[in-house]
Amino acid sequence: MEGFAREAHRAYIKRVSEDADSFEYAVSEHLRMSGVYWAASALYLVGALDDLNRDDVIAFVFKCQHDCGGFGGNVEHDPHILYTLSAVQILCLFDALDQLDVEKVLAYIGSLQQPDGSFYGDEWGEVDTRFTYCALCCASILGRLDALDVPRAIHYIRACENFDGGFGCVPGGESHAGQVFTCVGALAIAGALEHCQRDLLGWWLCERQTPGGGLNGRPQKDADVCYSWWVLSALSLLERDAWIDSAALRKFILSCQDVQGGGIADKPGDEADVFHTFFGIAGLSLLHDESLEQIDAAHALPVKVLERIQSQRKAAS
Ligand code: GRG
Ligand code: ZN
């Protein structure tokens, strides 16, 4: 079996982050902010955050902020809660939260919450449990969950639960591992995991493991490296991560590496991309790979980064 190709992945992430002429750079133009979060997080987990230029990244992040407090996916793109979370996560990774007008960001996120507890993604009114997660994760990182109506947010998440213990993007929406992550993550952040049916949902999640060791997002679908994060993070928050075959999952993730060119693909033999590189490495971190930094399954940030933020907040109060 191939080992973890750390140096190749480092070089790959640096290359695709800097090469503005690459295919990957062009197709990720609309979500650059999240792309930077995936790249920076992956580098942090392999102990190489310094491969990115801190000043350039921070300048880019603030160029994407709007007067309302929200951030766009790129310079001159409209604000959206998805990119607002990525922006805040990037500032955390680079220890630059002190440059952020926290109240302004909280006002933006709070303005997106609806009377039923759900969240819009932006001013256009799409509702999705992904946006609930973004809101709670962001407010939690900023130490200000009190800025949101958390009980109503929990109520809305519960309305998205299905008979199989899983969750969808809206009430009645099919269970999907990505949405399960957002709902379990948000409930964990809210300290409300008692609302999950741990055993029923744990079963549904561990049944996502396919004979090849990889995880899929719902029944009958192919395994894909990113579900190593969406499924395993939820299992670990529910304390049911021992229910999957860890060695087989690790083997599947490693088989999706491009050991020469660097990066990790969705499936063996496919082209690598930064999204699957991050979620593959994050999955290996959740599998307790000791050569990697540990990641927090609820906030999708390194444990050390969250500890640093907490101690800074303590010192300031
Ligand atoms: C900070 C980690 C983090 C997340 C932010 C955006 C977000 C919040 C969460 C996304 C959750 C989600 C819905 C993930 C699934 C992404 C995915 C692979 C979707 C593919 O769906 P299909 O139907 O694929 O195309 P399948 O695998 O079902 O065939
Ligand atoms: Zn994927």
C-alpha cells in the first residue's frame, strides 16, 4: 500500500494556490474563499501553513468583505454565509481574528435567520441546513452563539430529521451524509446532540462504508473521498466512529492520492483537486493519523487553533 505522500501534497497545494493560469484556478473562481480555506487547512494539518503567504491571504480575505459584514467567494462577488464562514476560518488559521470587526459579521449572520429558526444563505432567500451550520459554526468560533436564536435553530434542524435518523437540507429532504454533517455539527456546537438518535443515525452512517473501504453519501452511490469527512466527522461527534473499518477507509483514501503530482482525488484514478485533498487529509486526521494535526469534527478547524482562540479570549476577558 502507498504511504501518505506528504511532500507531494504540500507541493501540489502550493502550486494550485499560486498558478492563476491552471484549470483548477479557473473553475474555482466563484468559490475562491472556500478554496483558500481548504488549501490552508490541508497545509496546517500537514504542519506547513507557512507555505502560503499570510499577508497576501489576509489581504484577499478583507478585499472580499462587504459593508454588511458578509464575505463574497471572490473579490467583487456578492456576500454569502458559505464564504463568510470560510473567511472567518481562514482568519483563525492565520491567527488574524483581531483584524475582524466581529460585531459586523455577527449582525450579517443574525440578519439571515428566519422566524422558523432556519437561515438564508444570502439576501435571495435560499434555505438549507448547510447555512444553519455556517451560522452556528461562525458564531461559535467568534465566541458569540448568544448573537443567534439557538433554540429556534435547533428546532428547525429537528424538523429536518428523517425516519432513518439522518437529515436533509430542508424538512422532508432526503437524508444525505453532507447534510447529516451540517445538522450533527450544528447540534454539537449548540450542545444539543441529545436530539440525535445516536444508534439509528450511527447505523445509517456506518452503512455508508462500501466493500472497497470508502464511504458514500447515501445508499447505492459510489464511494468518494470527501465522505471520509462528512460521514466520519458525524460518527465521531456521535461517538460511533468505532463502527466502521478504519483500516479499510485509510487504505481507500491513500489509494486516491496522486503520489507523483500530489493531491487527492474523489476516487482512485481521478484527477486530484484541493477540495478532496483537504477532506482526504481531514479524514486521515479523524482516523488518528499521528503524523497529522488533529482536527475538530464540529468546527472543521485544527484543535490547536481552537484552543489558541479560546485562550486568547480568556486572556482578554
Ligand atoms: C466548514 C467543512 C465545512 C463545511 C461548510 C458547505 C458546507 C458547510 C457543508 C456541505 C455539506 C454537503 C451537502 C456536502 C456534500 C457535498 C457533495 C459531495 C455533494 C454531492 O452530492 P451528489 O448528489 O453526490 O452530487 P452523491 O455522492 O450523492 O452522488
Ligand atoms: Zn466528493
